[in-house]
Amino acid sequence: MDAIALQEPGTVLEASELPLNPDGSVYHLAMHPDQLADRVFVVGDPGRVQRVSARFDAVEHRVSNREFVCHTGRLGDRSFSV
């Protein structure tokens, strides 16, 4: 399966398209941009996030906000978010 780009790299989104919290984190995820890897697995069920991130060599960020769960970590020399 090939990766898809939802936006061209460097695209600046309108404020209405990407709401932010006062601390600069993304509203729905409560994550800062530097906490999100370039490679993202979307698992559908928040309960699967832990199952996937358990395979990482190290988990650097664990965030849970509302119904959203995201873990970012490393597998070998690559960063992934789930």
C-alpha cells in the first residue's frame, strides 16, 4: 500500500480548518505538531492504539483527549504515530 498525502507539504491551513488550544496544541488531539510523526497508522478503534504501540521500541508521547488516543514512538530509526 502506498502512502497518500492529504495536503501538500508546507501547506498552511486556515485557522477554521485546524482549531488550536491556547497552548498551541491541536484542539481535538491535544497534541503539539512536534509530537506527531510523519508516518501515521489510523486504527479506527482507540482500543487498538495500545496494541500497535506495544510493538514500538520506545513510546515518546501518549495522549488521550475526548475519544481520541494517540501514541508516538520509534521502531528502529523511524518515528510513527498511531
